Amino acid sequence: MFGSLFKKKDTQKNTVTPSEKGDQAISPTDTAALEKKVASITVQIKQASDDKEKRHLLYNQLGAVQVKLGNDAAAITAYEASIQDKEEFGDAYNALLNLYEAQRKQAAKAKNDDDIQKWVSKTDALLDMSKRVMRSGFGY
């Protein structure tokens, strides 16, 4: 009855960062479909130039598709545009944290101090944005 209560918990989580998802092989058919979706979303973004809310959602979709394709740089650009249109916690925020961390790790492996600083600075800016969102939510 209480056996599972006292079992040792598995401390390693099975989490996958966006860049690791992109490293998985996808079929040429899936790649073509995703690239078609990128083109479609890009057209929709251009058409929604005056509607920040719609553009924000489209940039989120574009970032997610770019992650699936393994295009981290394009995903970062899309998610940053999403947050620029509307600062909020959500898909873009979480994905950017993961993408920035993956980029920082790559820079660390390459021992590139300038790139490490770039990604740490971007992470800091994102955390500053989260503080603004929190404060605005509480009426400060």
C-alpha cells in the first residue's frame, strides 16, 4: 500500500531542449511540409502587419516550426519578434530560455567567450522582461 511512497525517486528528468528536438532526423516529406508551413506563416505575418496580437501568435507558430526543422537561429528570431510584439510568459519565453541556454552551451564547448557573453546577456534581458511582466500584472 505504501510501497511507492518510500521508493527512491528518479532525479533525472527526461527533458528535451528545442535544439535537441531539431537534431532528430525527420523525413524529407516532413521537412518539405514544414518548409511549406514556414512559407505560409511568413505570408500571414506580412498580411497581419497592423495586428500585433495576431502577429505575435504567428511568430510563435513560426518559431515552433523552425525548432522542428532544427533552425535554431531562425526560431530565435521568430520568438524574439513574438516577444517584441507582446511581452508575456508563454511558448516564446520558454522556448527562448531553452534556445539561449543551448546556444550558450555550444559557445562554451567552443570556448568562445564573446558568444557566451552574448547568450548570457540575451538571457538576462529575457529575465528582465519577465520582471516587467510580473510587475505590470500586479499594478506596480
